Amino acid sequence: MAMAKEEQPVPDFAALLRQARRSAVHLEMRDLYAVGDESDIFADFRRTGKADLDPNDPYWADWLGIVRETVARGVVMRRARIVSEPVTDYIRWEHAVTPLNLGAGEQVRWLPRRLASDIPLPGNDLWLIDERLVLFHWFTGDGDWAGHAFDDDPATVKMVSTAFEAVWARATPHEHYSA
């Protein structure tokens, strides 16, 4: 198995996505993420109930620029989120800011966890690039980054791709999902 743990706490997503030629898919399966760089913006949402939807805000600008650059090269970017219902405040915030992802060219779908029970899923969130390279993420129990690993083993890639496509086929497009 070709898995190697990286030392950096968060991978360089710009470099990862610049490798993509056809597709970049992201599977998210947690109901809460508490990564340090979004704590302030999430706290503002919890306090005010309002999401920052300014694509030029410094918090969003880098990520949205990477997405636009990737999509402009013809790469299809899809994100599927498996969520518990009723949703957490964090998922409500993610749903509220998803129009930014859509505006940059990502496609996003939501799958209630109860509808995923018979789908064999990987144990961790992930990115799959061009159906050849998987980046697994793992988090602490509180939702902060705990590490990641790249894997290009064909069996792992196939399992991840099959799982993602099953989730995608069942999931509801963002514009039809209510959090």
C-alpha cells in the first residue's frame, strides 16, 4: 500500500488541486469541524445567524481562487456532505456559505446520514483527485486537524471512488436541500 503520512498539519490544497486534470471530489462525513482557521467566522455566524458571503473576504478569497482556477482548467469539482439531521450549527453554517462554493464552480450535494446506512464508506473524510490519488483527512474528537495521508493504491482508490459515487447518486443538490 502506498500510504505516507505527511508532516504538515494541513496539506497545500492549491498544489494538490493543480495536479488535477479531470476531477477532484471531496467527501465530508463529520457534523462538526473545529479547525482553527475558521473558528472566528463560525463564531460570528453562531452569534449573529448571518453568514459572510463576500467572496472577496480574505477568509474566502484564497480558497475560491483555487476553485475557480481548477474549474477553469476543465476539472469537475464535486463535494458531497453526509450529515446528521437535525443538523448541527456547524452544518447550518456550511449550508449557508455553500453558495460561495457554487459561485466558484464547485458542485455540492447533501446526504442525510440515515440514507447512507447501506453504503460502504471509508473511515475518514477525503479528497480524490482524477480517480488516482486519495488524500485522507483525520480529525480530533473535537473536530480539529489531526493529520492526513496520501494513498494511490488502486484498491483504495476504487473503494473511495465507488463510495463517493454512491453518495453522490443519492445526495440532494444544494439548491434543493434545506438545513
